Amino acid sequence: MDRRLLFIGTNSIEANLLVWEISTNLMLCRMVLPQLSIIYTLRLAYDNKHVLLIGVNPEYILTVILLEYTTQNVICEKYFLHSLPFKIKDAQFIPGYTRRFVTCGIQHLCYWKFNG
């Protein structure tokens, strides 16, 4: 069976992550994210389970969240209190890894590695 997945991030007071299986029109996950209001970037790891979200929280502080949507487990959250000069513009997982990724922004390039 062809299991193509559709990931949708909503913007509201508490953002939502919705995961749909396109071939069966079945919603696999609906995860409420109270730590995000606006989702700028959503990236999926190569295992189709880990998701990287970049956005802002209700206080407009830039936030990076790594989670596993199948268990609805947040692996890591990182807040950037002085986020304006360090706005993250894009992110990408390192090939073959689920907890290593690279982000790039206006004034920086960061390599992230989370153990666990």
C-alpha cells in the first residue's frame, strides 16, 4: 500500500499538527501545541515519524520544537528570547538522522544534535 502522508500545521492561539494518510483519507494524528501560535516551518525526518517545527509562541518568541508525532512526544523545545536578529529562515534534517538537523537564518547557521 502507498502510505503517503500529509502534514498540516495550523496557526491559532494553540497551533495544531495534523497528519493525514492520503491513500485512506484517515487522520493519523491531531496534536495540540500550546507552546506555538504560528508555525513558520515544518520539516519531516527520513523515518516519517519525527517532525521539526519552527514558529513563535503566544509571546512572539521564536521556538524550535522536535517531536515524534506517532507517540505525540515532544523531544526538545528551544526558545530564542532575542529572536529578531536570529530569525531562522529554513531547516533540514541531516540525512539518515532523526535528532540532528541544521537551521539557517539571517545571521547564523546552527547544527543541532539531541541525544536520547
